[in-house]
Amino acid sequence: MSLLRRRATLILAAATLGLLSYSAWDPEGLRKHRRLTAEAARVAAENRDIARENGRLRREIRALHGDPAALERAAREELGFVRPGELVFKVGEGGRP
């Protein structure tokens, strides 16, 4: 290999190393990429949780439209409805009435 070619290769390697080092320490470089990658993973996990919740809510909607027992359960649990003659016991925090 000629001296000129060897010198050009060394200059190119040094420039590449310098640019990689700059990218690693520049706030807009590798650190930003890592931060955005972590944020993307967090958002993807949040999207999966929301998709699961949406599926649960869709199933509940279908049940409320077609199942009288599901409708009664929702009215009792979410709205506090009771049938005539039923007694309701409310338990406060700590197990005391």
C-alpha cells in the first residue's frame, strides 16, 4: 500500500472516529436517539394497554346491549341501584360501617 493511500485511510478513520464521538456526546445525537427509542417503547406499551381497555369496553358494551343480567349488574355496581325490599350495607374504609 502506498504511503499516500495509507495516510488517506488514517485520515478517513480519524474523521469517522471524530464524527462518531461527536454524535455520541451531542445532545441531538446518540443520546437523543436513545431517549426517543425509550419513549417510543413506553408509548407502544401504553398503546397496548389502551387497546386492551378498548377491547374490554367493547365486550362490556355488547353485553349491556344483549344480556339483561349484565345490564342489572352495571346498574347495581356503577349506579348503586337496588331492588325494592333489599337492604344495602355500606362498609367504610378500614372495614368499619
